[in-house]
Amino acid sequence: RVIGGVLEFAGEPNFLTNAGEFYDQVDEETPQWETFLNALLDKFGADKPFTVAQICGHITSNVFSDGIADLVPTSLGEAVDDHGNIRSGFKHRLGKGLSRRVSTRYGDSQIRIDRGNEPGSGVVRWVIRAG
């Protein structure tokens, strides 16, 4: 704000007026995560707990038929190898990726990922929430 005020005083009133457009062009990850979470919503339903292992099971069962593997955000890397198996370290990256995005809302539907409430199981469960 200070720099914008100084520049406006100096005769440059348009400081950062294109910031929204710039961020829209640069941010490739947000729409990828929105698409991925919508695919998880289609598969698992709203507010129904699921695990990273279940996501990976769905990825491998549909890997050669335009399944969810094609919708995995690029920040997570390739989900499957040439034989249709989950790549080493992918489950860990997916779990960390989901953890970093807990409660982050995406798109008009405000879709988001949250931790499921199943105490005592020792396995992290996730739920998709929309709205």
C-alpha cells in the first residue's frame, strides 16, 4: 500500500491494477486441485470418509480408461508408472498435498478437503465438502 501510494503521488496510479489477471495466468495449481477434488467427490461422495489408499486403488483400477490418474495435480508428480502401478512415494506426496490444502476452498462450489473424524483407527481419513 505504501509503495502504491508513493507511485500514485508520483503520477503512476495503476500500480498492481492487473494483479488479479496476473495471478489467474500464473496459478495453474488451483484449478487442478479443484478438478481433482471434484473427481474425488464424484467417486466417494460428500462427507464420506476415505483414505489415500482408497484414492490410489481407484487410480490404478481406472488408469488406462481416462480415470482420475489424469486429474492428479502436477504438483504431486506422476501417480502411476508404465505398468499402471502407483509410483514410489506417491501416496506420501498425496497425503502431504491433501494436508496442506485442508479447508482451502476452490471454485464457485467452494469444494474443499477436510480430515474425517474416525478416532482410534490410526489411519488418516479424508472427506470432501462442498459449499
